[in-house]
Amino acid sequence: MQHPLDHFCPTLSSRIAGLADSQPEIGVFYFCRKKQMIKVTDKNRDSIIKDYANRLLDDMDFNTLYSLAYNMLVENKSGYNNRTLESEILEYYPDVLET
């Protein structure tokens, strides 16, 4: 069950909940410093995008990751002209063009 303080300080609120549960006679007072958000700037943009992409990928299951990769490949290859598409297929998987 989620502790009421999880919204503000998830890591430490679980410690407080454990302490309060094990020793209910002890009053627990806790102050959590509010997390500061950073602004996206031209300087930090690439780093933030990479961090965000890693977080998204870490949270995906295999089927979702496979689906994402498949959709990106189909979209990318759809932009090729016929000659470029054929050339790439012949280089990597020529059996795709066999009848």
C-alpha cells in the first residue's frame, strides 16, 4: 500500500512508515526538501533526451520493445526509394526477394 508521503518523498516515506509501524508510540516528524526541476536548454537537451530514452526502454517489456523497433524500421524503410530498398535487402537478407 502506498504511504501518503510517497508523493513527496518516496524513498524516505517508506522508512518512516516502517518506523511508525514497528514503534507506533514514537511520533515521526520528517521534512523533505522539494526536488528541483531543471529546464531543458540547448546545452542539456541531448543529455536529457538520452536519459529519458533510457528510462522509457528500461520500463518496456519485450513485446513493447519489439513492437517499437518494428514500427520504427517499417517507417524508416518506407521512406526509401525502390532502388535503395532493394540494394539494402540484397546486402543483408537476399532471400526476402526470392520467389
